[in-house]
Amino acid sequence: MKIFEQLERQRHWNEDERMLLDQVQRLADQVIAPAAEHYDRSGEFPQKNVDAINALGLNALFVPEAYGGAPMSIRLYLRVVQIISEACASTGIIYATNYHGMKPLIDVGTEEQKQRLLPLIAEGGLGALAITEPEAGSDATGMKTSFTPDGDDIIVNGTKIFITNGNIADRILLFGKWSEIDDPKKAISALIFEKGTPGFEVIRLEEKMGHRASPTAAIAFNNARVKRANLLGNPGDGLSILLSSLNKSRPSVAAHALGIATAAFKDMVTYINDRKQSGRKIIEFQGNQFMLADLATDLAMAESWLDYVAGLFERGESDFGLEASMIKMRASDLAMRISTEAVQMHGGYGYCADYRVERLMRDAKITQIWEGTNQVHRQLIGRSFIKK
């Protein structure tokens, strides 16, 4: 794995970053990875993994110091997501979703909102992001969830589906439509929904192909009364908040996908170096070497592009939506491609649960779907070349 070792050295982590990454790697190797198969088979929430993550204070990486955090670079956060996801995809997305849901609060919340709502997240609270509805997936403007002002409160009604952490989140970034605005785009608004608010209901937990230990919930809001003080920005600011939040969460989803891809690549290389057919190691067949060369090159390029996007983020660039779409699309396609090839290289064993690649292939599929399907990302990227 010399190529990837060189790539890691070129990141030039400082002493504090290197120390943290070493701790995360030990956590992944000693706690998270050994339990991943159990959690996948049982479907249990990986509470021990989450407790171990919180013991390292990893939520603090993205929360400002003023609200209980100990922030480091987005590049470091993405690397942490990748390491955890390589060990267990379910645990990786549970952790990453805290960032996806709470980053908009950090970016556009008032000082009062951040002082009141963020410390719990910094301490290890769980976040969620609630956009999708039964009739509104990739087209968020079709959402039906309503926000009706009532004095100092907002009355929330509606249903959200496919919500990671939805049944257990302490804070949910919730999108809906302001009842007094007719335009479907201008009506979209965003608020922070707090755990324990009356009127909240978990309708069901989905039984899924992969990520079985990561809860995916259908949730409902039945005349739930939320303080107007929890509204992010003004009524109608929701679409801009949503698009900005997705641009920042998509690199995180890409890091998660690259964790799956890395695990599958390592497992495949190890297996075909050990396994023999017709008196030769599987890796000695030229066709397999060509395949490895292509996958290794694409994996290295994707990691480099993720670093590039992180650099745009850290330099304060505001317009990197296409770059975020590119890395989400490429990383997730690669996770599916590498995990599929890993199953193939394991032969019949790859189709059995005795080997991790069977789980990795199942886990990889959703990365091409959530945070915008890859068809949507291809459309976004492709139509950017239309001359005005």
C-alpha cells in the first residue's frame, strides 16, 4: 500500500492532529472493527462504539470552542470519518450525521441559539438531518411538512422518511414550509427540533440492505410546538440553508464512502495474495493486476480530490457545490465498484457472510443514493457546462 502511505505523508499533519488520528485508528482497530460484524447481524445500535467515540470527544472537532468544542480542520474531520467508516460503515454514518445536521446551526445560527443548542452536541449528543418525505426526495421543493407560526411558537406537522439517527437524535435540523408563504421554494424554512418535544412520533425503523446498525427512521410531527427561537434565519431562508448544508455534508459522505472503498480494497489485496488457483496466486494473473491498477489509481485520485475540496472549504470559498458533487459521486461509485470487485475476487466466499466483503458491498450501495442520488449529481455537473 505504498501509494496510500505516500499520500498520507503528503498531508503533513501537525503533532496534535497526528496524535488524534493515532487515537482514532486505535479505536477503530481495537473497538469498532471487531464489533462491526455483530452489529451488522443483530441490527443493534452500536452504543459501545458511540460511547468510545464520545470518550475521545470527536464531536468537538466541528463545534466552535465557545460552545464546548475543540475544533480542528475540516480535512482532519474527514479523515476521522474515513477511518471510522473503514472499520464500521454504520458507526461511521452515525458519527458523520451529527456534523451533517448541526453544521448549519454553527454557520447561520444566532449566538443565543448556538449557546443553547450546541453544547450538548459537543458533549456527544446525536444530531440528525430531516429533509426527505414520501413525496419529496431529490426535489426538496415538494416537501409537505408545515411550519405554522403561533405567537412565540411554531406548530409543526408532517412526515419525514429515511432519517439517519431520526429516532434517537437529540437535535434534528428540520426543513418544512412556512404556512404564510405560498411560493414552494420561498416557503422552505429550517428549525432545530429538540428531543423530548411533545408531538414527535417514530413511525417505524427501516429494515435495510446495509448499514443495519445505523437506525433509519420514518418520523412524524403531530402539532408539535417548537419555540420560534429555534428557527434558523428568517421564514423562507430554508432553501439556501439546505443547499449550503448539502455542499458541506457531501464531502463528509464521500469520506464515509472512501472508508468503505478502502476496507474493500485492503481485503481484496490480502485475499488474492493468499489465495491460489492453478498453482498461482490470484494476484499473479495479469487481468487481476490491471483491475487492481485501475482501482488503486481511482482511489488515490478520489482521496486527492477530497483533500482539494476540503482546502476550498478551509479557505472560505463559498461556491464549491460542483466540486462537492464530484467527490460525492466519484467516491460512492468507487465504493460500489471496489466492493463488487472484492466480492468477485473472493469467489463463492465473497457471497458468504464469513468474509467482510459481503457486508461492504451491501453497505456501499446506499452511498450512491443518499445526499442526492448520483444521477442528480451528474445532472448538476453536466448542466454547468451549458452556455448561458
